[in-house]
Amino acid sequence: MLEPAPLGKLATNHPFVSTDFKPELFLMPFVSVIIPFYQQERGILLPAVESVFAQNVNSDLRIDLIVIDDGSPVPASEELADLAPPVGFTLTLVKCPNGGPGWARNIGLDMLSDKTDFVGFLDSDDRWQADHLQSALNILDDDGDFYFCDHSRWYDEKTWFQASEPVQLWMKENNGSRFVARPEFEIYEFVPEAAFLSFVEDYLAQTSTVVYRYARLRNIRFDTRLRHAGEDNMFWLELSEAARRVRFSTVARVHCGRGHNMFYGSMSWDHPDAARRIGYVLIFFRKVKSKFQLKGAARVATKQRIQTLEATFAHIWLRKILKTGVFDWNALRPVVREDPWLLPKLFPLGFAALYRFIHRKI
């Protein structure tokens, strides 16, 4: 097993690391790309890695790809056995026990050199278009710190932004209060504090679309206690709060595939883990309430999300008991641990939600 290299160094003794690696080239712009890998099917990782190596970037840009094998049943070393990085790229492979995608990304972040300028994330079942990385760097320019773009998904003909009602409403009604538009270039920049509010109101940035200025925001890490829902969105909120400028593109330069995904695998209300998923989203918003000094619309939106999620969690949790006779302690325990006062409200909230649900059906 390859151990993470000491801070400021790369594991150049690994067979996947390009032999043209030279420390003095760190004087050039340097981007690190982090891929956490946990898959149960073969053939998923290689297209993601190849999409990084196919990036059409300026010749002076150095790119280090770090793949964190998060205890994957299909070893990353087997998936990448015959792959050699092209000139200008290095590839570092790290194998570690399973801890979840946020934990794996944190390992990658902890490995980075002080010379790293930017970080991009890519999930192992996703792919970048060839212009993704250079477009992100061009849009960030000298004063942008946080970038994301639209993306497509395997199950939908529409892109994420096209299918998002909040995003479509913002685009239609934009009067400069939320973002400044440059539609001729399909680029938008949030006005101060609007980025944070927007990430509270909706899930905007899929992880594989994000590129940020690590040189200014090097201390932010994923909250691994939110492994089942929210750890990436908490990261985006921290970036939004600390960034000088947050910019995004409405061009879908990322395609998300269908690999192993705990969150999207339990989207249906009838899924056995649906209550746990909603419970962790509830925990996420309670942490947002306690972690940040919320003001104005962000405080109101967070309060409303918590109230809605409490009722939804109670509904799904109680519905499972009535349908299956199973008392789901695994879903209930982390929610009550975060907020013990939810327990006495659970059954009234659950029955009230069921009552509304039944009457809508009649």
C-alpha cells in the first residue's frame, strides 16, 4: 500500500507517477485533481482518468491527478495497470481503508504541496469534457476563488440547471440582486452573500464540476460526519463564505455516470434507507444553523428547510413502521443524537404528515 507522501512532496516512487516529473516545474501553474474511488464494477475508473489526461490546457500548466482507492472492492491499481500519464501530468495512487468519499478527498487534500494553485474534484464514475479545466481557470482568472458549472446525468435528457426549478427561476427573474450575468459567454458571478444563500436554497454544484483556488482556501475540509448526505454541500458553503468571488458557467462540461452512489441510490421514499438519507440532510441543515452566523434570507431559508425536513423525516420513518413493522433505530439514532427534542415531536409530526398525504390522495 502506498502511503500518502509528506506535505510538500509527491510519491514519485510509485509506478504510476510520470517519469518526467521535475520539482522545479512547480513554478508553473499547478492544478491537483482528486478522485475518490469506490466501485463494485470494473471499467468505471479508467474513462474518468482518461478524461483528465485528455484535458486541452495551456502548455505551461502542470496537473497532478491523485486517485484515492477508498477500500474499493475493485482495486484502482488493476483498473489503471496499463495507463501511463501524458507529458505535463503526474498520477499518484493511494490505497486506504474505506472511510467514504469525503474522507478520501481529505486524504488527497492533506497530500497537496504548498505550491498547489487550484484543486478540481472528479468522481470516479464521471467524465470531464476536454475544455472543462481550462475553462474553469479562465473564468476564475486572477480574482475568482470558487467555480462550478452545469452537468448532465445518465438518467435525464435535461442538464442539471435545466431541470432545476430554482435555477430556472433565478435566470428568468435575475435583476442583479443574485448574480451578475455575462450570458454572451454563459458566465455568471454571484453578488456578495448571494452564493451562500443559493447553496442553502438548492443543491447547485455537483462535486465533479468544482474547481477552486486552493492557494487561498487551503484549510477547508469535508465534514466526514455528514458522509451519508451533505458533506459536499457543507464544503461549498464554506467556500462560498470565504471566497472573494464565486462564478459559474451554464455550459455542461461534466457528465455524471451511474456508479456507486449512496445518496442517489436511496432517493425513492420506498427505499429502505430513505429515512436515513432524509435524516442526514436534516442533520446537515442543523449543522449549517450552528456553524454559520446566518443572517436575513439565509437564516429564514435554513429554518424553513429544518421544519420541512423534520416533518418529512417523521413521515417516512413512521410510514416504514406502519408498512413493514420495522422500528428503524439506525435512521433515528443519529437524528435524535443531534437534536433530542425531536423525539417527542416525532409521532405528532409523522401522523400530521400522513394525514395530509392521505387527504391529498382522496
